[in-house]
Amino acid sequence: MFKGTPPRVMQGGNRYSTSVGGTVTGFHGHILIVDDPLNPHAAASKQVLTSTNHWVDQVLSTRKVDKDITTTIMVMQRINQKDPSGHILAKKKGNVKHICLPGELGEYEKYVTPPELVKNYVDGLLDPVRLSRKALKELEADLGQYGYAGQIGQRPTPPGGGMFKVDNFMFIERMPMEHEIEKTVRYWDKAGTKDGGAYTTGVKICKLKIGKFLVVDVKRGQWSSDVRENIIKSVAEADGKGVHIYVEQEPGSGGKESAEATIKNLAGFSVERDLPRGDKVFRADPYSVQVNNGNVMLLKGDWNYDYIEEHRFFPFGQYKDQVDASSAGFNKLTGKREAKTW
């Protein structure tokens, strides 16, 4: 038995703290712990989001004593579809253990991971003392639907959809009869290059005489300019001359020249360029109202899944081309004025 203070046994261990982007050169750990590598404000910046994920992948991963057994523990709230937690989970690596604890159950119960942890909730609440229903209601008012879904629900979009309630899309098996269709347009949102990360998208959408709308087809790909123009023309030929074509014109002289080239390529078809104004979210608002009220139908096709998922995460998802082309086509069908920011 020791009398007084027991002797200190020196084993050579230590603890080193740094920040995202900070230096860890020369230091290697047996356990790496990452606590909230990204804050909600920074998550809105694509540049910060990318640099944070790069730091996790390229810097932190090399700071392990033994690459086979050194553990990395990341603790964070979900604040973006592509935040570090989502970035890691998207890799679907077999050695990742995911624990997800939403602040409440309800619509978020299916996201509890592992699912047996549901039994630890009290009256549907993770922490009824600190996060009572009253406290959660106040947080929802402060955070808004997107912030609440991420920070409390651990889903960076509300469970029923963000701006778009995707569960309200209706599906049909076949095209309506020609006399049931009032007007059809194909709207093209063009990407500049085949390797720029964005997609060229052409959405074909109809206004039906019963007052509903039908998305018939989506053509989408990352194509070089010559391949893109050939595809746009072949789609126009397949659609027929009864479909009016709109081509988005990007700002600047390059956008004007690109739109003019497409129009020239579509000589003989009903085509015009469109110069959208205002934020994509504002432009999508009239279309989202119709989707959310169950007035938009989708013709069943292999494009349905990607189309719905993009709408589910809009406006915080990685891509917006299908939503942008759909809302623009819808606005052309209805004569809606473009929303403007002030």
C-alpha cells in the first residue's frame, strides 16, 4: 500500500489537440477523436465543406500509429447531406460502425442505429430532461425545418421531404390520350463540360386538361458539348414537333453563344432560349406547391429514383439540375412569373 500520493508511472503517452485544417505533422495517435468538425454556418459553404472532408480523408487518416487497429471516433450532428459524417457513410466501408441517435422518435425512429437503441428512449425522447417536447418545439422554431431535421433528427433534410414533399408524387403507368393533354414542353438545363461535376438535363413535362401536371421523361448526363448537342437534337426528333423546347441561357457571352448554337442545331423545331432570373429556390417555389398538393404525376421509368431523390434533398442536395429544369418547364406551362430577389 502506498502512503500519500502514489508514484506516477511514465508510459510515454500524451494527448494532442488541433483543429480542422490545423497541423498534425509529426504526431500519430492510437485513438483519434473528432468532435464536431463542421459547424452549421460553415456547412452552407461548398468550399469549407470540401476542405473539411479533404482534411478528414487526406490528413487525419495518415495520423495513425497502426493503420490496422487505430480507431477514429467522430462525434457530430448532421448538418448537410455531404458533411463529414455523410461523406464517410457514403463510402460504405465495412469497418465503419454508425450510431445514430435522433433527439426524438416519431418520423425519425427508422433512422435510429442500431435499431435496438430505441428501447432507451423515454416517451419517444432521447433526453426528456434537456430535450423535452417543449424544448424541441422551441428549437424547431429557432432552427427551421432544415436545421431541426439535421441537428435533432440527424437527417439533413426533413423526413417527408424538404421543399418538396416527395411522397406526394403520383405515378401512372401509361401516357394520357393526346386529347387529354393541353400543352407539352421540354426544358434543357445545360452543363458546360462533361467533367465539370454538373449534369445536362432535359425534362419533358405536360399540362393536362384536368389541371394536373405530368413529368413524362428526363434525359440527363455529363456529356461533351458535341455529344450533348447531338443528344438534344435526337431527343427533339423523338419528341416530335408538337413539343415546345426551351434552352436555358447562362449569364455572360459564353452562355449566349451556347444557347444560340443549340437553337441553330434545332432548326425546324419550336425552340427558344430562356434567361432565368432569381435564385433557384425561388424559381422552384410554384412547382413545389403543386407537388406538395399531389398535382404532379410521374410516368414510371428508370429515371424516377434519381429524380425523386434530388427533389427530396433540394435545395441542400449535391445536384439541382432536375429540379431547376422541372420548375422552369412548369413555369413555362403556367405562365408563372420568375421570382426575383431584392
